[in-house]
Amino acid sequence: MSIAKVIEVMAEGGSIEKAIENAVKEAGRTVKNIRSVYINDTQALVRDGEVTKYRVNVKLTFVVGGDDD
């Protein structure tokens, strides 16, 4: 049996996909066994009428014990 934990993080990037990838990459520096990402919220930063960056608020699920399935 596996035990999973969920944490919430925010990240930004040049696209929504890149922001999600940045969230996983940065969290992965200290959190091991990340298994899934739930996108909780998205935002776009706008300057002079142009979207400059995207922000995501995500929930990351990772295994903390037991099997790694």
C-alpha cells in the first residue's frame, strides 16, 4: 500500500505548460516521487495590453511511503 501527500505550489512561465513544468521541476528539487499535477487556478500577467507571463496554482501529489505504483 502507498501513502500519498498533496502540496500546493505556485509557479510562472512563458506559457501555461511551461508554468506547470516549472512547478514540477522546482518542487522536484526537494520533493521526490511526484505522481500527478492538478491545476487549481491559472492567471495571466498583462503589461501594456500584452500577456507577459502565466501563473499557475497547482496541487502536486507524491508518494511518501510503501509501493511506488
